[in-house]
Amino acid sequence: MSNQEIKAVLFDLGETLLSFGKFRVTRLFRQGARLSYDYLKSQSQPAGRFASYFWRNLIHLQIKRWLSAVTHKDFDALALVKSVGARKGVRLTEQQWEHLVWLWYEPLCKIAKVEPNICETLSRLKQAGLELGIVSNTFVNRCCLDRHLEQEGILDFFPVRIYSYEHKFRKPDVRMFKIAADKIGKALENILFVGDQIAKDIEPASRIGMQTVLKVNSTNLGKTIPAGTRTINHIAELPSLIEEINARTV
């Protein structure tokens, strides 16, 4: 066989495995603020007035996002929530802190969609002997992302999950892809990367020798697709596509 046989598949998360679509950021932030505020009040924690709580957290988040844009490093939302809360005298157990940050994330979780047949599709990939993993740029802590994936019934398909906030770099830095390849235990040329962003997913993965598939959606409409990159509209197309690719390597 050729050394181009696909033995593993790495996925981007947002708009690839999970589709969020267009949404009003401020509206979801306010919903998360209300849920987390009510939880703090229920635990007799010093939450203060809701308006002050809302603006305090929003300002800190915006500062962190600005710094992230400047440094090209993602921050940890859980650490941020802890820091802001601790300054106001909030004292929680680790489990409670994780629940608090989940409440901030929950409104976004509720609007997310996965393909109706995603479990069947991922099962087919696993049955074909493929290793699966996730490589995502995110400041959302894994306690939230893993919980979300578990609720969708797909967490166990991805023993390898690389989240950028846990590193000092993020995609398109090729180190994100190399770390995932090392953890999944396959050579770069035997890994297929599936993502929706050409600049952050497809180009860097191709540059280090991975095979690539672009999931077509609104994030990349009208953009030039790099040579050699295959395209899909749905994750459900992957099993057949990989069978076709691997058949050509015999």
C-alpha cells in the first residue's frame, strides 16, 4: 500500500462537528449572565446587583479577547470566571466553579446543532479502524466542551481532544496539528484533517503534510480552495470519501 492511506481523522469543532450558525452574542451573554448570577445567589455568594455583575464580566471578557487577538493565544474561561468571582469574595468548590462556567456556556450549547446521523457516521469511521480526534481554537474550558460533546453522544469517539487555551499557541500554528498527530499516533501523511476555515484549518494542515477536507459552509463561501483539498457538505460524506481515497492507495 501507498503511505497515503488514511488511518486517522482530526476534526475542527465549531462549524465542523458543532454548528452554531449566526447568533446575537450579547443576547447569549446576557442569558449566561442571568443563569450564572442566579446560581451564585442560590449558593449565598456575593453576586451584587445583576447589572454590575453583567458589565463586570463582560468588560473582563472583552479585555481577555483583545489580549488574545494581540498575542495569538487563547485564555481559559474557567480561570477568568474564577478570577472575577474571587475578587468579589466568591468561594466555591472546584465542581461548583465548573458548574458556574457551564452556566455561562449553556445558552450557546442550546443553539448548537450536530448532523442527525452523526453517531452513525462516527461509528462507521471507528469500525473502519480509524482513530479520531479534535483540534479546536477555543477559550471555552474542556469541562464545558467535553460535557457538550457528551450530551450530543459523541464524546467517546474522540479520545484525543486538543484545545488551544491549554497551549501557548493556536491554529494556524502548525504545532497544534503536530501535537494532535503525536497523541493520535499516526504519521502526518496518514491523517485527514476536516475543517471549515481555509486559513486556520486547511492551509496549515496541508503545509505539514496532512490530507485535508473542507466542510463547505458560510465561513468559506466564495474563497479559493487550496489544490488537493477535497470538499464535503456533510460529515456523513466522510466514510465513503475515505473508502475511495484508501482504495486508490492499494
